[in-house]
Amino acid sequence: MYELLAEPRREVAVSIPLRRDNGEVEVLRGFRVQHNLSRGPTKGGLRFSPDVSIDEVRALAMWMTWKCALLDVPYGGAKGGVRVDPRKYSTAELERITRRYTSELAHVLGPESDIPAPDVGTDQQTMAWMMDTYSVNRGRTTLGVVTGKPIALGGSVGRADATSRGVVHVALEALKVRGISTHQATAAVQGFGKVGRGAARFLSEASVQVVAVSDQYGAIYAPHGLDVPGLEAHVDRTGSVVGFAGSEPIAAKEDLLLLDVDLLIPAAVEGVITAANAGDVQARIIVEGANGPTTTEADVILNNRGCLVVPDILANAGGVVVSYFEWVQANQSYWWSARDVAERLESRMLAAWTRVYDHAESRNLTLRSAATSLAVQVVADAHRQRGLYP
Ligand code: GLU
């Protein structure tokens, strides 16, 4: 079983020839990895990033398998990536990249086979292009082929901020078990994009003081709490958190991770808390908004220091949960209200939190070991019950 689950079931690598706006042609690399097919179609985001490699996509695809199993969402895990820095390409170029990537992979995608969603460097516009390209080639509109679409194209209300909501649902539970009241709690959020921005907003709405945030341009700090609505307006105006009135800059933006706060929410990319800095992390609780922000070595150091780490496959699963809701709605052409989505998301997140927390307590495990072992069990059971063919 270990060997079966350690390897992805399918991996596809594609070349993406791109005509740049200046007429030159360059060839990009793209990947899609389907890690596990035992419980349903595969599901997972598509990222555009200069660091994308097949190994990174493999790891992210496996995480999606555990995430879906843990949240009782009937999918296996997948992930896609294109090695490209989206900030260096025009919108028209990004559209051509997305459409060519989608047609190269059209034979493995589909609402019953593999369903992408946004991830680092992609958004609802990317999903609209993917849905359109797939649909045009099939000769019919297929809304269920991707999730995280614009609402006008069969997206779900509540999908855009679902990951952030889920992060905050479990963060508030983690504060409770550590006996920290929300009114006294402080938080630092790394990343102010699809996950971090909403997390900061929902934390402050829950009366947690958000004292520091960062983005790719820099980090800011305000010991008595940032005015998050004001900060969001500043970001909409200037494109960055840097220079927000009433805050002071943190010279090295990575130092945000070392602040003395109750809650630290890494919500940017993987591998930011490592053996090199974990010993200096002072947060009481870490809630992993990003996928894989803590390395294995750092995890051991944090646990030894008594820091409660809420693992990614639980903490950031709100996104795929509402992706599942979107897929169900699209397949049935029947749309739910914002309240239906929010309530069903909250109840799934809290149920998963309770399962993981109780399992960790009863077996004396970390939350990560508890979450992973529960998820692996679900997938292993599915394999055993299906049996081996031929
Ligand atoms: N990219 C998100 C994740 O890592 C969402 C995946 C999805 O909705 O399919 O969980």
C-alpha cells in the first residue's frame, strides 16, 4: 500500500509554444500530475510560477489526495503547473499559454476525470479561459471541467474567499484549545493574495488583532493592530501592503515569521519555515494557509518547542471544499445561496478539525500526523475495497 500511494498514477509533461506579443516564439514547460484515482476524479490547482518542476507538482498532487480524503470530498489529488513568471507576461500572452496548456491536456481533463482550479499565479480568469478552451474543443459548454470560475460562468458564490474562511475557522478552534481568547489574540499573516488577504479580514472580523502582514514587495507591522479594511483599500490602490499609513516596515520581510504573536499564518508558498529559522519562531500556533510552508525538519523543531501546527491539508482545505460545491452545482445546474455555501463549508471544516484533534489527543500525535494518518487510511480503505485489477 505504501508503494502504491508513494507514486502518482499518471504524469503528463507538455511543451507550450508561445508567440510573444513582439512576435518571438518561446517554448514553456507544463505539467499535470494525477496522484490517486481511487475515490473519484482527480482535483487540484494549476500554478504559474518560475519555480515549477515535476517534483513540486508531484508533491502538491499528493497533498491534494490527502486533503480531499480528510475533508471527505470524493476526489483523488492532482496538480498542474507551468514554469512561467506570470508577472512578466501580458494578459494576452497568459491567455495563449493557458489555452495551449489546456488543449495539450484536454485528453486527461474533464468533469469526470480531472478538474483544475486556481493556485499560485492563476485566478478566475485563467479558469474561464480553460473552461472555454475545453468546451470549444468538445463542442459543448462544460462548466464542471474547472472550479474557481467567475460567478457569471458557473462559479460558486463563496469560492473566492473559501480558503481564507476555512483557515480562520480552524485558527479560531486552535486558539480555543490553547485557551487564548480572540480579543487578546494577535496574528501575523505572510502573503496578501488569494488566501492571506481574506484570512487577515476574517481574523480581524473575529476580533483578532492582525499586527503584521507581508506580500512579495515587503512586510509591515503595527503593534496595536492593523486597520484591515483600510489596508485592503490601500492594496487596491497601490498594489502592495508596503507604505500603509500607521504601520512600520519590517526591514527583512521574512522576519514576519519570527514575530512574537499567538497566530502565525504562512499563506504564500511552500518551504518558508525551515531548520534555519524554526528555532526562532515565537508564535504559539501556526495555521498553514499555504501548501507545505513548513519543512519536515522545521516541523520537528516547532513541535519540540510546543508550537501547535495546524497542517495545510486541514487548514487550507476550504478552497477545495467549495470547489467541490461548485462542481456539484455546475453538474446539476442548480445554484446555492451564499448562506448555504458558508454553512456547509463551516460544518465540514469543523467536523474535520474535531476528527483530527480527537485523533491526535487519543493517540498522542501531532495534528499533522493525525491528519495525514486519517487521510491515508481513507484512501487505503478505498483501494482495499476496490481490490486489485486484473
Ligand atoms: N489550489 C487549491 C489547493 O491547493 C485549490 C484546489 C481546488 O480547489 O481544486 O487546495
